[in-house]
Amino acid sequence: MLDPFDQKKQLILKEIGDDTSVTKDLSPKGSIDEPCIPIINLINAHPNMVTTSSCSGRVSVFIEGIKDREKIGSKGNQGHWIYVNHHPDIENWYKTIDYKINTQSTPTNELTRYILYKFEPLILHVKCRDLDSANELYKVAMSCGFRESGIGTNNIVAIRISIKLDIPIGYYDEEVVFNVDETYLDFVTKLAKDRFTENFRKLDQLYDAIKVMGVVEKKVVETKEERRERKIREGLAKQALKKSQE
């Protein structure tokens, strides 16, 4: 009978299926990000780990939800993305949406719904068999520069890195209004592309580190009887070699 971890892992792997490129998940994108597939397969091949969620990194443009006076940056209440991309082909992204530019005024109403340009880096959640396994993975992630990582309940390791962007670029007033010009939009796009490059470099580094995680040469410990028998075999082999040379 499988223990609780193996039962959970078996269920997760069944949901993922054989073809991770078309597996559905609960993200807005609706499927596993292609750049994450190799590291997900690597982690899930390890007997003491299984992935529970992932994001390879993304650029998004987000309109805050309708606010009340008690909250800032509300994500609920009609907050939504108007652009999302998990790949660095993001040039001229603003031309895919309807907008106008007004650099002459800045809204001061505390209930204004701001528009935020975001880069959110790689994040992986990995369930581990026990605390020792979780600590091992956590140390590997930290050694690769994923300094925002941590161990949560049920031995789940969240692997995160702080190379994000979160920049206000406009506001929503029944329409999308940018209070920066297109030159500035191109500038923040360049910042995001640079972070995509670093993000994927760190993903490759993490993959290589996990690949060798726990691969330690085990020292063979012989019993007295095993050592005696080995010495007898070695002695007989030496005698046979000596006779063959006479």
C-alpha cells in the first residue's frame, strides 16, 4: 500500500498525464508553461518530490479592481488583465489593446483604478516527502539565488526569486489611459525582456542543480565476514597470477 506522499504524487502525475504540453491547470493561461516542462519532468522523476503548481515567468498589464476606501490595489471586484505573455516576444504589446495617451494629467482620486505593468518571475511549488527532503530542495534553490524561497505546510517548497517589476503606467476611466508615452512603454518593455533573459538563465541553473541533487557516492560498509571473504578471494587471485607468471 502506498504511503500518503506516494498516493498524492500518483494522483498529481495522473492529472498531469503523459503530455505536459497540453495538460490543463488552474492558471489564467490554462496550461503548464512550456519552459517549465523540463524541470517539472525532472522534479517529478525524483522519488521524494512532486510539483503542485508552476509559472515560468510572465509579463502582464493589470487593471485594478473597483476600490473601496479600506483597500489599495484591489485584485477583486472587476480587476483583470488586459495583456499577459509568458514568453519574451513582447515588443509593441500595447498595440494589441485599445488605449489613449494623456501625459498632461495624473488622477488624484483615491479610488482611481490604476493600470500596472508587471513582470513576475519563475515560481515553483514542490511537495516533498518529508522535512529532510524539503530542506534539501530549499538549500539547492537558495544556492541558485532563489532567495525568496521558503518551506510551507505539508513540506511544500515555494521556489521564488525577486527580479519582478511592478510599475504604474496609467489608469482606467471607462477606457485605458496611459499617462506615459510610447517611448516609456518601450523602455519598460526592455526592462521586462532583460528580466526574462535572467529568469530563464536562473531556471536553467536550477534545473542543473536539481539534476544532481542527492547524487552522493555512498561508501560501502563491509561486515567482518564480508571483509574476510573478500581478502580470501584477493589472496587466491594473487596466487593464481603468481603461478601463471612462473
